[in-house]
Amino acid sequence: MTGEKDIKAMRTVGTLHQKILGDIENNIVSGEWPPGYRIPFEVELAKHYNVSRMTANKVLTQLANAGLIERRKKSGSFVAQPRNQAAILEIYDIEDEVRALNKDYHFRMEECRERKTVATDRLRLSVAGKEKSIYVVCLHFADGKPFCLEERLINLKTVPQAKDMDFSTVSPGKWLIAQIPWTAAEHRISAQLADEQLARRLEIPPQSACLVVERKTWDVSGPVTSVRFSYPSDSHAITARFAPASS
């Protein structure tokens, strides 16, 4: 019985940690707490959520490591100022891309399964341990013609609810955008020649030129997803919006 009580207590602490983390993250991402807003002190958070100051401290440390807040000695914690970027690439859902071209959209799930991360998965997700992930492959269509192949890994440690999702009814990209407020993203854009499998799926000749967009996203809990989009070279263009660097 003592062991069971200890396990329940550990689960409760873990749940409260995630709740505090989620509440603060949502306040920041929604704009309710703007840049410069002072976060409640550790002792205030501990009292409000009925947790130890150590738990409150761990939450604030995690938020600071994610770049959402700044911790100032003797002053407290504040919502961080947005970082200036030389080029800003928005995260769009593939359906929005297709409909922006005034074309009909649908998608088809090709493969979806849970698997333990192998070395290449861990590199893609930027994780160290042998964590579990959802591997999903979707083919997106524009006016009935293949528009893009999506190959995605979803980190189940960060997004455990993905395990029970039916991605044959909603594409993983659309679901993640709606469910997980990402705090950081990394894009890599390259060109490649289509091998036989990719060419068959995109209905293009083998060795045709393709545009490949690889993306990783994170939230305050860690890596969320790594996705690779492969487009026939004539179906997609990258547009970047530039902002001047601050003096």
C-alpha cells in the first residue's frame, strides 16, 4: 500500500508540474501576458497551485530554457521579448497552401504506426533517449493530383495524446497546429532527385527534381515533431518575409 501511495503522489506532482507549465505557456502564447509582463514569484505560484517551491522553480527554469521568459536576479521572471529574425518562415497547413491556389484539397494516409526511435529518428527529433514516436506518412492532393508527400515523426513523450489520434480523418500537421502551441521552429530547405518510391507516390518520373522542406518544432516540454515535405519542383515555392535587424 505504501508503494501505491508513493506512485500516486509522484503522478500528482507530475500532473501539477504540467498544469503550471501549460497555464503559463498558454498565457504567454495567447498574448494575455505580453512581453515584459512579470510572472508570479515562485512563492506565489507554489501557494496558488499548492506545490513546493522546488516544483515552481523547475517550471520557471524550463520556461527560461525554452526562451519564453527571462529570469532576473532579485527582480523575478518576465515574459521574454520576441527575438528578431533575419527571415521569418510561417508554419502553414498543407490544406491552406492548396486552397490558397484555388484548388480542391484532400489527403490520404499512407502509413501510421508507433515505433521506438532509432538513431536516425533521434537525430531528426533532437532527442537523446530511446523514446517512442508516431511515424506517419501522408500524401496531399491538389485537384486530384499529388501535391506533396509528408513524412512525420511525432514525439510521444511531448505529445502523448497523438497515440490515440486517427490521422486518417485529420492530417497530423493540421492537428498539431491546433493542439500544440509551438515555441520554436527550425527549417531546412533543399533540393533532391526523386528516387523510385518517391516518384511513384508523387506520380512523377524517377530522378525528377523535388523541393524538400524539413521542419522541427519544439514547445516548452521539448521536441514536438520532425517532418519532411517533398514537393514536385513545379508545385511549390518558398516565400520568406524579411524584417530589418534592430539597431
